[in-house]
Amino acid sequence: MKKKVLAAFLATAMVFSLTACGSGSEAPDGDDAEQSSDDTGEESGDDAEQQTDDTGEETGDDAGDKSGEKIAMVTDSGDITDESFNQITWETVCAYGDENGVKYEYYKPAEDNDEERINAIDLAITEGATVIVMPGYLFGPAIAEEQETYPDVKFIGVDLTEGDIVNLAGEAKEIAANSYICSFQEEQAGYIAGYGAVKDGYTKLGFLGGIAVPAVIRYGFGYIQGINAAAEEMGVDVSVKYFYGGQFYGDETITARMEGWYSDGTEIVFACGGGIYTSAVEAANNHNGKVIGVDVDQKPIIGDICVTSAMKGLNAAVYDALTAYFDGNWDSLSGKAEQLGLAQGEYIGLPTDDDSWGFTTFTKDEYETVLAGIKDGSISISNDTENNPEVGSHVSVDYVQ
């Protein structure tokens, strides 16, 4: 399956039930892990969990054992129904395993800390996992510790950077030959979303970030750069409110701030940072406002108020890394830390399906022109996360404290 088609399919698939995702091995006995097989898709168990189909039959190994190989996916602080990184990672593992006859299973740490993530990885390897897939920067210490403990196991960390690979003592560690990590050039996705919003006629925009980690900052600063490029090109004046909520979830306080923004004339908010988008959505619904989603196509989740989503191809990155491993090309990834963008493949973009294209005047042809400019370098986007982006005379940015 071609990457572009796969990415579109998996992004859409996120909104469906996970009961179709199976596991190619039996659930472990005892208190450490329990099988999750009820028809609601609800999870059970503390340290590790397994997904089966509604009949209790195992899936994911139709084409054979693949010489004893098994993929394990370990969740971070969320679970496989989080409509975000954990869910799309699990669905990608499901897709790869089913297409290629490889067993797979997911594990949920008992608590949100490094020790329990390490325990979950230990359990997965004890139960036969040969390659471990982990989404998110929280896995940096776990990879640093486990790559040395299990040199024959392959570790794939997605949305991590070299700076995240530190041991439990906080000491920086090199990425071992049995590990591969990647992050994304989120500034490209943010740029396209901001550019498209201004081209579509929005002149009062907002950015609601979660915690000011590098990925969130890159999204936001790319967004400002795209807004500036379109405003300068069109000669229109644009104002932007910019705020980090300091958390990855929405609450009454964040919602109240968003209510104030929309009441004050803000037309559209790019909500970037886990579940914090729920506050922007609630406020937008109350004030006839719009939002821009993040990471995946959030239109099926948010509804028609979602004009577009600034997406990064976590699904493509996971699928490509698994393909490299099972095709015998691990050497192409061994010990590497990559930052993936449009120059490397279909790793960045906006959803272009008619159902998800919420722009009215910004066209798909214009979108493709922007993509081409980023790919060939004629559009330059800074990835500086230390300094606020420079803007021209048509753009004013209020960095709210």
C-alpha cells in the first residue's frame, strides 16, 4: 500500500471502533495483564492489555508466525482510544500486522512514570516481542535504559528527539544500534494551516498551545509564519492571540479564556496540545467560531467547526519503520534520530478529502503549490523555538502570559 493512501486511510480510521484490531498471542495470565475483549472496546487490567475481536478469537497472524516475530506497542500516558497518538499508533500496528502476518499486542503501563513504562516493555519482551513501538517524548528514558538491556530487540520511538534520550539519572545517552527515533517538522504543518486560514479570509486568529514543549512551539511558530506570509501576500491586516495553557487537557479555566477570545472577535483558533482542544471546541460552539485541529484529521471528531487540521504523519513513520525492520533494512534506521518533513516523504500536510476540506476560498491547487514550495525549498520556514517569529507590518501577535 502506498504511503499516501495508507496515511489517509489510517487518519480516517481513527474514529472507528478498535474492536477490529486484534492480537496474535493469548492474553497473559494473572494480575499483570488482562485480556480486553468486550464489545465496547473498553480497556481492562493494570500493567498490560490485549485487544481481541468480539468472538475472543485471535487475529493478526493470518499469514503465519513470521519466524517468531511479534510487535509490541506501549502506550504513554493515554490509551488506545485517545483519538490521538496512542490510537493512531495502535491502528498502524494493527494494519501492518494484519497485512503482513505478524503478531502484535499493546501494553498499557500501570502508572504514568518511567519505571512503569520500563516494566511494560519488560513484560512485552518476556512475552515474545521482538520490536517495540512507542509514541511520544515520554519514552526517552525507557529507550535509554532498555536498548542496552535488550540488544537483540529493536526499539522504535516516534515523536522523540535526541535530547529526550536520557537515562533515569537524567544523563544523556547515545541512541544504540537497535534503536531508531524520529520527530517531525511541525513548523511546516503549522505554516500551511496558518497560510490557508488567512487566504480563506480569517483575519482574527488564535493559537492555543498545551505545554510549551518543542513540538508545540514548532506548530505555533510555523502557524505565525504562515499567517504572516499570506497577510503580506494579500496586503491584509491580521491579528493573532497566542497562549500556552501549560497542560494537555481542557478545563473550565481554559474554556473561559477561549470564550473571552471568541467574544472579543477571534474567528478561528489553532488548538494544539492533546486534549486541550476540547476547551477551544466548547467555546467555538458557543460563539459560532471555528477551530483548526492538530496531528491527525480531527474533523470527524470535532465536527463542522473544524476548518482543517495541521497533520504530521505518525502513521506513515510507524509503518515505514516497521517495513524497514521486517524487510531486512534495519541498517537504514539503526541508531538514527530523524526529523521528518515534506522533503523526506508524505509526513506533513492538511486533510484533502472533500469531507474534511473546510476552506471556502483557499483551494486545493493553492495548497499543492504551498506543498511544492516547501518541498523544493523556495518557501523557507524557521524551526527556531527560542525566538518569536518575525512578522511584517500587516501582522500583530499578542503573546498572552
